[in-house]
Amino acid sequence: MELPRIEELYQKYRDKGFGVVAVEALRDTERARKFIADKKLTFAFLENGTGADEVVARVYGVGGFPSSFLLDSNGKIIFSHYGFEVGDEEKLEAEIRKLIEKG
Amino acid sequence: MRKLLISVAAVAVLGTWGCTRAPATPEQVEAAYKVAQEAWDAAPTPETKITIAKEFLAKHPDTKYTVRVVREAMNVLSEELGKPGEAETLVRAVRAKVKDPVTRRRLGVAHVGALATLKNGAQLAQVAATLGADPGLDFYDQVSIAEAAIAVEAWDTALTFATEAAGIDGEKLKAISPAGRYPTPADLERAVNKRKAWALADKGWAEFKLGRTEDALETFEVASTLDSRQIMGNSETSLPVYRGRTLLAAGKAAEAVEVLVASALYGDEKDARAALEQAWRAQGGQGSFDDYLWSERQRRAIPAPDFTLPDYEGTPHRFASLRAAEVTLLTFWFPT
């Protein structure tokens, strides 16, 4: 899922209780900062740690990017998504709507 | 995996270089490429881009830009103009003129991809056979040929290249990865194992399709010990789908459900859901499959592990404190 498309979803659903946290996995700090500024991304950004503070592979088991998880209002993981292809945004949006409605 | 990022490409040539007998110097090729690239960027239509690319390739068929220009032009032909047949013709014609072994190899891999798009299994198997003995093929070449062969059901070719790809090891992976991509031996091992599992999944699927179900199930068994799973137990490879379908065909529906459920619930592969629905019905599932999925998801869902990481000002944040009221998307990315 490309972050600029996620930004669109964020703008559309943030008032309904939808939030985004993006963790940059490889600590490519300068390029990440530039990307965030260039694409005018407004949700929360964190940077992965190293060693014992490494989260992406060690805690979430993620080795391929982009990988995304949807959490419900209880903080439980209810959906995960790997890669980006045409049509992914629609699938993700459908899941978000379902969670907002059933939430 | 990750889509090929398309940079710019292409051509047009200054003066009369194309008419002289002496081969162009690297500087001349460089200059011609730059001119072509600018013309490509300013091209008013996709057809113009193709003309620019073909002119460049006609004058400079065998340079370090050949693969890039051919791939860009193939992409425009297939995606923008809807002419995958012409993409195949282009790559075949250029490859015939190329002598540089690396360029020949890379064009061969692109040619296999074009033949998969055209569903031409017979020719794909032939072109793949010309590449088969090339020791320069790397893991990604081998796996992309295997998967192209799977797409056209050329199972012998798929088996050959998936088997080669499964021979990936730490040294080979480091040689084709950016420096520093795997900072620790554990990172490297995890990455190697994941790629092995990926190739073995393709291999097992080819074995199954060739009627060797027992071999396939053994291959999948090995693959599953190597595959790294995401936190919800879903794989980033096709292994669960291939393994689940093979188990189902072998009459092991309950095992198939177990293998498929994590990917179908927490991944979003259509194939995994379709295979799970078959397996679920085969072992007696009744009623609405969507209701089953939703309730299984709720039942198996686990809390997202909390963590603390810094933002770009260096301020640490607990993930739990950033969660939204109804739905939170946690995404792991890197800048491309």
C-alpha cells in the first residue's frame, strides 16, 4: 500500500476514528524524511530500532514491505496486508469501513 | 514482490553517429541516451515513446542502457498501449542483436515474462531452456522464470527453475542485496530461509502438478519449517495456498484448513480464501463463508504487541498511546 494513498484514506476517515502509524523499517532516515515532506504525509511516523529495540522483524515477523496491520477498537489485529497492487486501496477501505460500522 | 520502479529511459541521436562504421564511444552512447531520455520525458504520446526507444535501440543495440530502454518500452507497449505481442517482438528482436552475455541474459528473463503475459507456454519453455545453463542467473531471475512458467502451466520448466532458486544461500543473497541490508547473521539467515521457502513453494506446486503429490507434500513440509510467518501466522509467500490446495486434493481437508486459515483470515490473498472455502466445505462447513471468516477472525485475533520507538524529532512514543478510537492502521515501510 503506498503511503500517499493511505494519506487519502486518513483524510477521509480520520473524523470517524481512523488513525495511521507508519514505522520506517530500515532506518533510511534522510530519504524517509524527504519522502514524508515531499508527499505531505500528516499521520504519525516512527523509526524502527536496532538490536533489542528492533520491532518490525523481531516482534511483528515482517520481512517484506510494505506490510500493514489493521487494529480494531480493542487493539486487536484483525487484518493484515502485504505488498501493493492495483485495487489494494479498495480492499483496505472496505475493511476500514467494516470495522468502523461493526466497531 | 516489490514492483519494478520505472525510472526514465530512451532516445534519439545527435548528428550522424548511426551512419558511421566505427562503434560509438561510451561518451557518444551516453550523450545519445541523455538526448533520448529528454525526448522520452517530453513525448506527447506513448507511441512517440516507442519510436524514440526503437530509434535508440536501432543505433545502439548493445549498451549498458539496452535492458532499461527495452523494459521501459515493453512496459509502455503492454500497459499503456495494450500490445503485449509487440513487447514480445521487441525484446526478441533486440536480444538477437546483443552479444554482451549479461545483457542477453537480462533480456532473456524479460522475454520469458513477455511470453507468460501472452500465455505462450511452448515458446516460454524454449526461451527458458536457452537460459537454463547460464550460471549468471540470480535468485530473482530464477524465481521469476519459475513463476512465469507456473502462470502458463509449463510445469517442467517451473520445476527446474524453482529447484535452482531454492539453492539460495547467504553468500548468494548478499551478492545481490544492497550493502548493509542484513546487519546481523540472524537477519541474513531469516532472509535466506524466507526466499528458500518461497522457491520451495513453487517447486512443490510444480511437483504436485506433475503428479508427484507425495514429493510435493514433502517439499512443502521443508518449506514450512523455513518460512517466516508474520505475527498472525500468515506467510508472505504462496506456500499456504499451494500446500493447502495439494492437501485438499490428497483428501486431507482438515489439514488444509489449518494450513490456509491464517493467510485467508489475516492475509488478503483471494486464492487463500477460495482454497479455504473449498477445504472448509469439504470438511463439513455450512452456511455463510463470510460469517465463518468474520467469526474466526474475532476468535483468533490477538492484541497488537506494544512497543516504543522514536519519531523524527527523537521523541519516543508508545504505540498504544498513538492508537485511534475505532481503527488503526499500523504500516511498516521504507522509502524507495
